[in-house]
Amino acid sequence: MQALVEPVVRPRTKSDDTEYWERIWRMDPSSVTIMRTHQSDFGQRQLIITLDGERLGDLLFGDAISRDVAPGPHILRVSNTLVWKTVTFDVKPGEQVRFEAINRPGRLTYPMLVIFGAGPLYLTIRRI
């Protein structure tokens, strides 16, 4: 007859927390940041930011959105409610990927703004 051995459960200590956070620190998480700070940006209307099918939020002029991501391929979609831009990119472990979104006017934006009160804006997405 074999005796059952119960596992020893030790209480959590401060060193357990330290070891956990050291492991997290060594993982060196990857992140994606989308900024809207370029001087040629029209400065009006929000940009709708979507990463891998998940809406991150609305980006106003002067703002930035960051998100930690897993290494590998990702899809960034940006919309100004008139034009969509889609960017596919890869992230390496520990890499900090940055994009600049620019909601810029075209040649006819200002004349249409005067006549109709609204004009088309175009999107530029650059990896920096």
C-alpha cells in the first residue's frame, strides 16, 4: 500500500513577486504607437484607429495611441470616415513600432470648403 504524498504549498513571499516582475521585464514586450502630430495635418476630424480588427479609439490632432502587441504580423487600419488606409507590418520581440498618421488636405479641399462648407481630406500613414 502506497501512501499519498500531498504537495507542499508554501506561502507567497515578496521574492516571488520580484521574480515574477523580473521575468516580465526580461520578456521585453513589443508595442505599436500611432501618432498624429505632423505639421501638415489639417487638424480637424478624428481618425478611427483599428489594430488587428480591434478598435483602439479615435485619434485627434496632437494625440497618440499605444498598445502592447505580440511579436508577429499585424494589420493597422486608419479611417477619417471618408478614406481608409490599411498597413500590414511585422513586429519583432521587443521592437517599438511607430506610425505617423496625417489627415491632409488635397488641392480641392479649400475651394470646396469655401463653397460647400466641407471638403475631402486624405490619409497618409508613415512608419517612422
